[in-house]
Amino acid sequence: MNFPIVQLIFPDAVHADFVKRQQIINGGFYELYNRLRFQPPRIYCFKSPLALQYALNFIYGYGRQSPDHGFTENYPGFCNDLYEGNSNFRNINRLIWAYVGEKIAAPAISHGCGNSYSDYIYQHRQIFKALEEAVISDLKLKLGARGFNFSYFSYHPGFKDHLWLTAVLPCLGHFDQQHKDVYLNYREMVQAGLMYSYLFKDMVLWCPMPETACFNSAKELHNEKGPAIRWADGYKQYYWQGTKIMQRIAEYPETITGEDINLLGEDNLEYVKKKLGPERFSMLYQKEEVV
């Protein structure tokens, strides 16, 4: 089963297309800061949520580690700002939250968008929830393993805004021109492929939606032959029918041993059996049980 909403928020990773989308998103941030009467921010796009989390750790000094050589090479402008120490790292995420609520959400509710808003979110939230939970849980594990902290992203703007922005669309004709302009600029930025952001007084950090995000008919993350979620910098996760699985099981099943199978949780066993075939799975699994 196809889900049009998934196609809409997961842009193709064609280079020229991404450059165009990046320009739209950056322009949206400039407009947002201008409406708040702030100076134009320096904007840095990170290739994945993991890279964005590393940037936040380096800003806040978590783990007392400096960016490694690869990170410095990929994001030289950001690292120069970090080393020079001239940036105002006052977090304005709450201010943005209040602004979006006042300029978009409040006018929509006042014009009777409440029912359509709730119905639309109810129909489509499972996809967004599955993606959000997968990303956040994996980030916490990977960051913790390296001695870093996880910081929650800005609530606005982000990919989850797509739900309520789409639900509000039927009421747009009731908005005055100012609120309509705010809405259209904000929606264009989200639709261009923005996933997460983190906003400071004079700096914006953001990352795009994944190149690939695969769901099954039950709206669970699922890909039998490769990563279910993948970003341009190689950050990826593997899922089968909503269950997280090892990369080696998905792509190199011939290397799986009885010991590997024994260490897997029950949720992974059905998938391993499917990949290995009943005969080989039974042979390896029984061998491990005897040992």
C-alpha cells in the first residue's frame, strides 16, 4: 500500500534538487528571524540528525570532546564559529514555539479548524510517530555510547509540523494577509524537507529528512533488503515490520552464526528465519542450544 504523505515529506536526494530545497529552507529561516526582528542568522545544514546532535554536544561542551577530523572537514564553517567563540548561543526555541502558536495555530483554531486538524492527525500520525521514535531512541543509544548527551530538538520548525499545517490548509481563506503570509512561508520551509532544527539567537542548525524511509502497509518501518531509514552521510537504521534489526542480518545473512541468533531478541527470530531459510536457521539455532 502506498502512502502519499510519505512521498511528500521524504524528498529525493538528487543533488540539484537538494540544493534547491536547502535554499527554500534557509530562506524560510531568514524570513522567520526577520519577522521576529532578529538579525539574519548564520545557518548550518547537517546531513543527518546524528550530525546535528554532535554539533549540539560540541556547542554545549558535553563529554568535553572536540569535533573529530571528519566532522571538521564536513562542517568547516560551523567549526570555525565554534572555535572563534563569537556566537550568541542563547536558545530561542521557546520563543519560536510561542510565535508559531500565535501567528498560525491560534488563527486556525479561531476559524474552526479544530475538527479537521484532529481528524487529519489521527489518520497520519502513526507514520510520524514511528519515524520519531526510531530516530530518537537510536540517537540516545549512539550518543550515550560515545559519552555524549542527547538534546531534544526545537519543537518548531520540524517535520511533525507537516501534520497540523496540512490540516489547517482548508481554513487558509479565513486568514488575514499577514497570517496567511506567515503560514505559507512556514509551510513551504517544512515541505521542502526540513526534519529537525535547533535555534539560537544568531545561529540556526538543521538537518533534512532522510533520503529513504520505507514503511509497510501497516505503516511500520520495514525493509527486507536494506536500511529502512537512511541519510546522505551514511547514518541509517534497519527495521523489519516495525522491529529494529542488525545491519548484518539484513545485508549479510550468510555471516550469521548460532551465537548471533542466540543473542537476538524474540522479535528478531522470525526475520532471521526468513532470511536464512528454515533449514539453516534450525541447524544453527539447535546447535547453539546444545552448546
